[in-house]
Amino acid sequence: MRRRSPTNFPSEQMEKGAGKNQNTRICFLASLSVFFWMLLLYFHFIVLGSSTSTVDQSGKLEVGPMYSDSQPILVTPQMEKPTTEPEPKPKKPIPVISEPVVKNVEKKEAKPAVTRKIGPLVETTESGEGEKYPFTRALRTVENKSDPCGGRYIYVHDLPPRFNEDMLKECRSLSLWTNMCKFTTNAGLGPPLENVEGVFENTSWYATNQFAVDVIFTNRMKQYECLTNDSSLAAAVFVPFYAGFDIARYLWGFNISRRDAASLDLVDWLMKRPEWRVMGGKDHFLVAGRITWDFRRLTENEGDWGNKLLFLPAARNMSMLVVESSPWNANDFGIPYPTYFHPAKDADVLIWQDRMRNLERKWLFSFAGAPRPGNVKSIRGQIIDQCKSSKVGKLLECDFGESKCHSPSSIMQMFQSSLFCLQPQGDSYTRRSAFDSMLAGCIPVFFHPGSAYAQYTWHLPRDYTTYSVFIPEDDIRKKNITIEERLSQIPPEKVKAMREEVINLIPRVVYADPRSKLETFKDAFDVSVQAIIDKVTKARKDIVEGRTDDNFIEEISWKYALLEEGQREVGPHEWDPFFAKQKDGNADSGEAAKNSWENEQRQHS
């Protein structure tokens, strides 16, 4: 019997089986397609997306030992240095700050980004790889309007302690005739002043030494709100070298090698740093609480005065802030002498200003000082004679022994009772007394433009007639007019307006307490730092835009400081005769500085 073939199914049944198998294959292919697309989407959104949050733990931040954990300091990530020179080993544990890596999906390449916290703000920007100038990042911070510190960051070098802190440990050696130990207390302000006679307020007044700016300024810098440990963000670089204290130790009885040693050592240290190479030091600045002539020894003769810090090629690139600058050099800038007033809050300033407005001033003019019989060019003798002979003039003689001129209370009391305070040259162009008198709301009277107008151009108005009176020295020598006659000719309304301007200037010419900070007022520190930032920023923009000033003449630097915004050309000036003296003249260089020290010796003998 023949067997039936297994494939011999009825036609209807065969059609049903074939359709079933075909549907199964279609479903399988559809499922496979869906699975493929799900896998692709998963890889795109989950795997690639999560890679954008991958953390690179290589970013590190160095915190210099100059700042303790309790001191406010802005923390920013340490970016890769523009040099291969290794960083010095930190003295403290280094905190690690995360830096995310953001991948560009379209270009399939990763670009590192910087996350920078400023209070509650977080900004992420591309690193600027391949930028033409090493300071480009710093310039770009100015454009970031959400960054309150944009364009204002300061990087502070962590100097070896021999350049600053060690000097304070040996404070008795900082002056031959003055024990500077008490004046370096309270962050450089000195001991508090007792308000026994009611001349001061009960707080914010200190017996501050006129040469203490080195310490005061450095301690104020520790409170600066825009400090950074990332030098690539810095608008300027601060060098906390106590240059004034350094030279004060060796001015008498030491050879020039000893006087120059620390300055040469500092420059050598700085030039090895990667931060120096960014602009060759042109973005660096330091502070010295002495007159410029202490740092401008002209020769290598042992008998010449001072050291040569400001003549060193590297130092000529830096900016040095001194209480008296040179009219003929471009690498130093005048900042105010410290006064006795160091407000800790805005209210301290406002209360003092109101008090100075309401005082009764019984003297037309006054003078606190001693004659200079050894200087034939000095007009102090004539000024003292006029004070003695005038019924509206007051004199506080400062010549011998325990004079009242050594009493802050006596000096301020006289200034507070005077409409005008006479400020002739001392041993050099400037005097601390000018700022003490302005603090008292007394209108200063200057006899040489180098005493203020060509010195403190950052802090005082260019229009000097708004806050002071200028009587040329020759008018006193030739007796063209008496001081009393000149001052009596000023209308009372004008006097009132000038006094108000002086009182309004008080915050700009005093240094706030380094342990605190004013909220709305800008003090002498704030004004100086902003001026340095503006100077460095301009220099950087000039480099980027290819601008050069080939016509700059350093010998007339004082004229450039008086130019208006945008003005570049200089020409003849009414003050040319005052600055026609040679730099090595008796009244203008080392001899002036030496006379100043001899005067200090006389005061403490």
C-alpha cells in the first residue's frame, strides 16, 4: 500500500500554515528593529550624556601660608601654568577642586571647562586653549557682568618669610631711634590713642607711625574681596615685600652690598616664577612706606644714600607705591602717608565728617613744623615768622626735645581749629602733616606742586583749586604777598566749599582698619589697588591692539600723571620751573632722604 507523502496537505491547510509563518517573521524583524533603535537612543542619551558629568580630579589649588583658614580668600581652580617649570611644594594640604570636562558631541572632541564659584554664582567657560596672550583669560573676566570680581582679581605671591614676616620678628632693628615693635601691633596701626582731651573719637584712632604702610597695606590686602590663587585670572600681582622696613634696617652704618641684598634676592626669586613671565613683571606691584629717594641710589659709592631697588632692570618693570614718588621716573607712584584715623565701618567715617563740618575754627591759618636752617632754599623760616607776627595765625613749633609736635592730640587740636593749614616742603617734597590736616577738615596750603599735586594724582582731584590753595615759594621768598593777605582774599562761600571738598576726601586719604572693611566708602587702599588694576589692564589692551607709546619721555613723568583721560601729548606746563632741578640736586634725592632721617633722630634725641 503506498504511503502518503508528508507534504501532501490539503491546499487550504497549506495556505494557512504559510501565512502564519510569514507573520511570525515580520514580527521578529519589527522587534529586532525596535530593540536596535532603543539601544541606539540609550547609548546616545544615557552613555554619552553621563560622560559630560565625568569629573577630572586633576585641578588643584595652592593656598599660600600667608592666609589662614579664618581669613576670607576667594578660591578659584588652579589652571595649567603657561610654563613647564614645576610649582614649589605647598606648605599646607592642597584642596582638590573639581573641573568638569564637557564633550562636544557634534565634533566628537572634549574641551575642558572651568567652574568658578563667586559667592552663589557659578560660571563655566571654555579654557581658551591656544590663546595668543597668557593674560587673555584675565582680560575676559571684565566682560563677565555676572562676576562681581571680573577684572579685579589680585594674585598675591607667597614670598619666603625673610621678605616680610621675619622683619617683624626683629622689629627693634627697623629703626635706630624708634622702637617700631609697638607700631607694628594691631595689624600695623600701632597702639590705640586715648581720647583724654576729646580730640578724637573713642574708637578707630591709633598712634600710627608714618612709615608703617608696608604692614598696613599688606594686611588690608588679606581682606581684599577678590583675591585669587589662579594667577591666570589676576588683573595684577601683589608682592608683599616690606621694602621700607628692609632699607630702614641698613641705611646707617652698612655697606651698599648689605643694603642691596634683599632687593637683589627678591628680584631673583620673582624672575624664576611663572607669573613673572606673563608680562615680565609689568603686572606686579609692591608697597613701601618710605620716600622714593631711599630706593634710588645713583652710584656704587659706599657714601651714597639708600639702595638701588628702583634702578634694578627687573624692578623698573614693576610698580612701586611709595609715600613720595619721583617726578622724573615712571615706576613709582605716590600714596598717602598713614594718619591716626583707621575707620572700621562706614559709620566711623560719617560721624567724623559731621563733626569736622560743625567745628568752630578760630584761626585763619596754622603751621606745625620746625625751620630748616641748613637748607637755604627752604621757606620754613619765613612761614614761621609770618605765623608769629599774625594775630590770626597759629604756630606749633617742633624744633627741640619733647615738642607738642610729637603729640597727636596737640597737632589735631590745632588743625581742627584752623581754616587753612600751611604745608611747605620738609626735608623732601611731601609731609604726613598734609594728610593729618585734611583729616581735620583743614584746607591745605601748598607752596610747591611736588608736595601733593604731582604726587597723589590717584587720590586727590586734578583741579587742586577745589580743595587747596597754592602759593608759589617765590612769592614767599620775594615777599610779594603775605600768607594772611592771600588767604583773606578768598570769599567765605569759596572757603566753605573748599572745606566741604576736603571733608569729602577724607575716606580716600585714610587707611581703613586692616581687620575690617568699609562697605560703601573707598579708602586709600581701595583707590590705589584700582589704579594699579587700571594701569595693568591698559597695558594689556595696548599689547593686544598693538599700540605703543614711542614718544614717552620718562624725564617728564610728572606731566603724564596730570593728563586728562584720553590725552597723550604733553607740552609746556606752568610748573616746569619747579621740576627743572637735576635729580641729584640737594633737595631732591638721597640728600633729602638723609636729612629726613637726621630730623627723625633729632626728634627722638
